[in-house]
Amino acid sequence: TEASSQCSGGIPAAEVQGFLDAHNSFRRSISAGTYVAKGKLMPAASPAIPDLTYDCSIEA
């Protein structure tokens, strides 16, 4: 999900997008059942974990 570059709170859009990309990648691996914790493959999430989106109002 692309971060809005129209937020006025001062957080650069590239920084927001980097956070979203990293966090959503982690969430997708958990959701798909490809995440390994303590040497064990974790089961897939059911229902699937949705991607996060950015809300400019949290910058205020």
C-alpha cells in the first residue's frame, strides 16, 4: 500500500513507506505460514492478516 505523500505532520513519505513495506512483509509471512520462530515454522493465520495502511491523523 502506498503511503500518502500529502500528510502535513512532517514524517517523510519515504520513511512511512519503508515502515509499511517492512511491517507488511512481516505480517504477510506470518499470514502465509512461512514465519519461523525459535526454529519452528509457525502455522498460517486464519483468517489472513491484512496489510496495514497509513493514517495521516496519527502524525498530529
